[in-house]
Amino acid sequence: MADASVNAGSSLPPISADRSHILTEQRNPRSMNLDELSVAECVALINQEDQAVIEALRQAGPAIAGFISAVEPGFLAGGRLIYFGAGTSGRLGVLDASEAPPTFQVPPDRIIGIIAGGDGSLRTSSEGREDEPEGVRAELEKLKLTEGDAVLGIAAGGTTPYVVGGMAVAKSLCAGCITGMLVCTPLSKPAAADHLIVLATGPEVLTGSTRMKAGTGTKLALNTISTTLMVRSGRVYQNLMVDVKASNAKLVDRAVRTIGMLTGLPRQEGLALLMRADGRVKAAVVMHKLGVTLLEADAKLAAAGGKLRGVIG
């Protein structure tokens, strides 16, 4: 608990409890002479330390899989995945959420990122907002949480009041929603969190700078969570982006090449088919494979829950 009396009357915010026991706050013995290193030595050390991130993800694999498995039924039934956090953690949640629509053509209200201080905090830091235990309430109230939703709080050090308090806020708004916390230091699971994912990435090269290993590990974990959910919801066929939104030249090219890989059609014929399919790869493939119209292809995909494999095998 913060000891406000220590700096009462100053312009500083109240000091928090001593956080020196938190893994992400500890000094890294391998980087004690960081300020004396050459450019090449800095690069080598940071790269060496980054290797720990992959091991942390491997060890956290069962917890990540457990969270995804719990989220999947509700998400497939129309529920949402909601990330929230402050600072780097919040930015990474917003980043992952914002990349889902163009990659998988999932509606933007299905994977949502919330950052303390609002979208302005994506560019301009607002550290003070992370000290507000009720800070996420207004955003979660707007979303009208249901039992099909999952809320994942992200906090590298695991003590951010905005996130810890946000877990309780989510449960108070919908006791049946799934809650999880993603942290980068070992800790006991908060009472309001159904799931705890620990990425033990270790002390940072620059003490306390969780934008480094902790941030990298968090990005990888969020990639894993959202991509796996998209695979399980039928937005991937084999290892191809069959739900990609052909919204620019690069993505039109990718869509045409995907059609070519699945149908054997030459590039120009694939492009013509994509145009007839209103820019939708899955429908285009079904039209070609089964010799049906776009309307018929859409009906078959709908009957298969949107899964291309359910239509063409």
C-alpha cells in the first residue's frame, strides 16, 4: 500500500510499496556495465538477453493454452476478447486488437484494446492514469460485458492498480465473464482473475524498462492468443489468410496468390475470380471448387460456420 505521508505536500504522487522483489524491477547482473559498452557490445547483450523471452513463452505455454481454451466457446458464439493495460502493456493490447480486422476480416468490435488514459496515451504517455483502480470502469461499462466475453488485463510487473482493480471491475459488471491477467513476474493469482499467465522474462537489460524483454514477451503472447482464436474460428485454411481483407495493393496480391495456391488458377484468372467474389478469398475458392455462384458459396460457408475446410475438405 502506498505511504502517502512520506511525500505529503510535495508535487510527487504517493510512493508505492517497495517493489524491489518484482522480477521486472530487479537489476540484471549481466548488464551492470551497460553504460560502458560499445555499440556492438550493446547489440550483442540485448540480443543475448532476448533469448530468455522464448523460454518464458515455452514455460507459459500451458497457461496460455488454458486461457485460449476457456475463451474459445464464448468467442465462437459471438463473444469478445478485451485487452486492457497501461503504458507499454496497454499499447501492445491495442496493437494486437487493431491488427485483427485487416488480417482476419474480423469485425473491430470482437477484439478490443483499451489503454489507460484513452487513445491519446498511445502516443503521449500518461503514467498517472495507471494508478487508478477504477480507471477502466467507464470503458467496460460501455461494452456491457456478457458471459461470452473474456477480459485480459496486461501488467508486466503485476501490480498496476489500473489492471489489478480492473479485474475486480470486470467481475462486478459480469460475474460470468472470463478474466485473465498476463504478467512478467511470478505472483499469486488475484482473486478476480480466473486465469494467470506468467511470462518470466527476467530482469531487463535496462533496469525496470519493461518495454524490452517483458514487452517482447507480451507481444508474442498476444499474437499467440489472437491468432489461435482466429484459427479456431475458421479464419485460416491450412496456413493461409483466407479471410484477409483485400484493402490495398499488397493485400490484393496476397489474396490472388492465395486463390492460386488453393485452385491452381493463373494470376489473372485468380484476380478475375476474386473480383466476382466481391474480394472474398473463401467465397472465391468455393465458387471455383464447386462451380457455384457467389450467393451459393456464401450459403455453403454459412452452413459450415464460415470454415472453408467444412465446405471443400
